[in-house]
Amino acid sequence: MRIVDWADDAEGGPAVVLIDQRALPQRTDQLHLGTVDEVIDAVRSLAVRGAPSLGITGAYAVALAAHRHGTATPDARAAVRADAERIATARPTAVPLSLGARRALSALAGGPAAVLAEARAVAAEAAEVHAAAAGRAADEVLRHCGPGPVRALTICNTGPLATGAVGTALGAIVELHGRGALAEALACETRPLLQGARLTVWELARAGVPHRLCVDSAGPAAIANGLVDVVLAGADRIAANGDVANKIGTYMLACAAARSGVPFMIVAPEETIDPGTPTGADIVVEERPGDEVREHAGTPMTLPGTPVYNPAFDVTPAELVTAIVTESRAWAPSPAPSAPAPRTAAAPR
């Protein structure tokens, strides 16, 4: 199943094709997006999410802009560049979105076909990268925890839905299961949009991995009570010093893991490490609309108009991270002083 794809023969012309992650697990719907505005809306509404999947989406969206505007004139190329900038900044925290868009844009001189070829290369390389990272992460888990079987806790969704193929942290969990080295995966439900309950559990069930679901606030208790051997999480951006931005709730798991002596590992592609972001204090954390907390599936969960604090991510300091695992290496970030609170971006309209 392709999470993000391209359709040349879509009704009305070329389109970016997505699995609508808002509909899962009840339905597996496809979206055919024929305009850049539709792709940007899908990104902001979390119809597609997960840093690597956003990178693939960004690349295909620039290919769509090149096909819609053409590239034969200076004005046409300028229009493609303007769309690429809008795509790259549609969500501020995840670095692969801008990288994918700008990589596809780098082929603009070759025309629409060249831009599409570059976007397809982004998708193909992602599958190879994530398979390598997942395998390396499984090795690293067993190096820290022994031969297993291990009990792994994870948060949010880091499987194929989030990465386009294989998965990062969840890919490592599936790899451990395939090796006979996993006792159980414990998935945090991941408030406010329940991406763990809706998406991670769906992927674990499809992969035949033994699992249980827990509310986010039970994660630290599970660690403290000896139910977890390793915490595995993904990342949307990793600062140069090893501070990690990931789904809100990750920081509390890292604190609990450090207190209990449980390894806390980040699994992410190398491109997630941003040398232009010195520390976690420099990461802009997206704040989402309040209705994501006030309501669920259209049902009010609190009093109307209740003010809401709804950051999409938090930042885990490097000193709490046992290892960062990518497709090419596993490394322990150097301890650093705690960073001040990250800046917060305005909620998307």
C-alpha cells in the first residue's frame, strides 16, 4: 500500500495521491489532490503526517506545481518556486518537509518530468534509508538490553504511514518481532489526535506484533513499574547538539526512562539532524488549533470556548537520549545544559 504516491492519469490531470490518515482505522480512504493548495491543506490537517512522509509529499507537491504551471518561462518557474516555498513552510517543525520540497525544486531546470523523477527518487531512497535505520536500531536495542525478548514502549506513529515505507521506531519494533526478540509493544494513545491508538495499533495489528495500548500518562508509570525494557521514538527535527523534537509526550517518557535506567532511543533518518539548528531552544514548535482538544470526532470534550494549550511537539534534551540511530550510525549525544523553552508558532488557520 503506497502511503504517498503520484497519479499521471487522475481525472483532471496529475495528482498527489495520499492515504487519508484522518479516516483510519475505520476506513482506508484515498485522496487525489490536484492542486498545491489541496496538498497544503492535507499537510496542515494531518491527512498526511510523519516527518518522512511529509518529505515525500513535499517533493511530489513541487512536481505537481511544475506540471500545473509549466517551466518554460521565467514567470512559470517563479510560480513553481513560490509554491515550493509555501509547501516547505506548511508545517514548521518537521525538517524533511522542506528538504523534500527543495530537493524536487533543484531539478526545475530540467522541466516537469525531471522534477517528478527527483520526487520519485526521494520516495525510493526513503524506503532504503528507513529499512537500514530500523535494522540498526534493532541491533542497538539488543546491544543495550540483551538478547530479549524485550518489551518496547513507543509514542505517536512511526511506521509506514509516517515514513512512506518500513518505519523508523516502529520499523525497529517490527524488526525485533521478526527476529523473535520482541515480547510486546506498548503503544501510547498519543493525545490529542490519538495517532498511537488509531494508527500505530492499526499497523501493529497488520504486522501481527503483540501489543497493548496505554493512555499517554500511563507510559511513565509503565516504565517505573518495570514493564518496559526500552523506549523507542521517532523525531521531526534533531538539533545539532542532539536535542530532539518529537510528538508531545515524548519528553515525559524520556524523563521517566532516565529516572528508571531504561534506554531511551530515537530512530530517524540522517536528514532529520539539522546542523542549522544549534539546540532545542531554536526549534519552532507548532501549536495546533484548540478544537483538536476541545472536541473529538465532532463530540465536545469540554466546555465550549475553553482556552487550550496544544503544542504538537516537545523537545527532549540530549542528556536524556541514550542513542540516536540513523541509517548510517548510532551515537550518544553529548550531555548539554537544559535548554530554555522552545518558541511556539501560531496555530495554522
